[in-house]
Amino acid sequence: MNQSPKLAVFLACFFALPFCGFGWFAMKTGLHQLSRGATQPEWIMSIFGLIFFGCGTGLIAVALFSIRRIKRQNRVQAEHPESPWMWRPDWAEGRANSKTRSTMKSAWTMALFWILVSFPSAYFIPKQTYLEDPKTLAVLIFPLVGIGLLIWAIRESVRCLEFGKTYFQMTDVPIAVGRELRGAIQARFAKPPQHGIQLKLSCVNIVVSRNSEDQTTRQSILWRDEHSVASQGLFASPMGTTIPVSFDIPADARQTDSSDPHNAIVWLLQAEADVPGVDYKDVFEIPVFRTKDTPSTSGAQVVHQYRPAVQPPVAPTILVTPTSEGTRFYFPAARNKTFAAGTTMFLALWTGVLMLIVRLKAPIIFPLVFGLFEALLVY
């Protein structure tokens, strides 16, 4: 295992320790007060401490589990160094699992974390403070954001329950560049979609740029093809419904390449349908590689949609200007608005937690550690 995953695990554990410590302190304080006579604030403090302690220990458990997963992944790569499509368990079994379930897990993690931290922080502010200083009502924005995240998580859960554990069964693994992609999506529909299924196959270049201030992720579509499958083209299967898939991949397309996490090539199969209730949406990452079955570029017909060069962004966020002394790169503030907004919201939430710790008169080690993280976020 290389040093980067080890560092990530160490940072995750280091980040989780303040949660464990403050959670333990809050539980201990609340239970001690309850032994003298139960009141509502002490009960809430105990529950709040349990939540913080659970979040911290859960994060540490996930980090430690990641070490085992990385070791297992390294072992598989050592056993199949020339066959990257064997590195993923689903690809090795001839299928590509949907990303819907992982999206649902991420949505629930974000929603629960945000709600468990923001709701108690807003509750502990005395009601008289809200009445005397209306500006304090701005704190209620954070629980509202948590409710929005909860709605998103519920919708993703409904989508998983509605359409089942979907996956794309591939006829050939890996899929050879310059050949036909064939297979079938296994899903579950109460009735066939009236307007059929919209399918898209895309070759995407994911570029991650880092600098001293933030990180930017940009996705460029190198090639895309799409078509629809009429409802009459769907047929029943033991899983529920089978959606046939067929695409011609150009001979000069780029193969799947994740060797560089900052400049990766992925192939995505997307399926969408308008159905009553929650619409059907699925994304599958599939293995497309150059093999002995790949025809030569000169003797093969190239699909006209393919664009081999990465197109520059329409609205570049980094200004590049040639000067007499060389090339000047200017990184303006707030060039990545989504990342800046997310970081600002997390900073505000963290500030609320820090104020709560100070208000509860926790031991000096807790405001000190949380304050150091606060300074890092502000920087």
C-alpha cells in the first residue's frame, strides 16, 4: 500500500478524534447531571454526545476498513497486472453495477451528518435569543439545508426500492475498442415505460486540478452516442425487465484508464426513463480496453461523434496571459463557486459547533482542537 492511502486514513482518524472526545465528554456530563435529577437539557446533551461519539467512531471504523480494502485491491492488481478489468469484482463477474446504490449511501451519510450536527446546535440557542436578536434566526438555515439533503436521500432510496438492484450484464469482458458493445440492463418496472428508455454511452475525461487554495474537477466528453429503446423492445426477465444495449465503439477511441487519478478516462453507460413517481436513472461504469480484437485505426471506420482532443472550457476560471517574461497564470478568487459555497457552509456549521462547545464549558482541549480546525478552514 502506497503512502497516499495511509496518509488519507491517518487524516480521517485524526479528524474523527475530536468528535469522539467531545462526544464522550458530553455523554459523561449529561449522565452525571441526570444522576442528580433528570431534566430535558441533560437528556439532549447525552443524546448529542452519543451522536458525536458515534460519528467519530464510525469515521475511524470506515478508515480502518479502507486499509483492508486497499490491501485486497493491491493483491488483485498484483495477480492480474495486465488485466485491469479484473481489478473490480463486478467487472470480473461480467457485469457493471449501478451507481445508484452508492449515491444513495452518500446521500444518507451527508444528510444524517448535517442534521445531527445542525439541529442540536440550533436547539441549544435559547428562545429568548431568537426574540431579542432576529439575526440569530439565520442559524435555522442549516437545519433547512439538512431537510433538503434528507429529501434527496429519500428520493434516492425510493429509486433503489422502485427499480431494484440494477446492473448491466455485458456479453464480452472487456469491451474491445473498435467493436460492438452488447449486453442488457437488468431492472424492475411496474409497467414498461410509455416513452421507452433513453441510452447514452460516453467516453469522459475527468481532470482534477489542484492548487494552494482549492481543488477543481472538470469533466470533458471525448465521445458520445445515444439512442432510445422503445417500450416494445423491452422484455421480461427473472429480474423484472431486460433492456437490450448495443453501441458501436470507434476504433480510435481512448480506453479506460484510471492509472492517474488526476487525469482519468472512464466510459459511462446512462439509462433514463420517464415513469410515474420517481424517474428511472442509472449510470454504469464499463470496461473498454484495447485488446487483440481491436482493429487498426487505418482500416476501421471512425464514428463521426468522436472528438480526440480535449476541448477547452467555455468559461475558463484560470486566466492565462503571455508576457515578455513568460506565461502568466492568474487564479482569481471564487473561481470555483460550487466548492466555495460548500466550504463556506461547512465552515459556518463548524463555527456553530465550536460556539456550542464553548457555551457548554467543555475542557480546554476541545475548544482548542476544534479551534485549530476552525483556523484551518478559515485559511
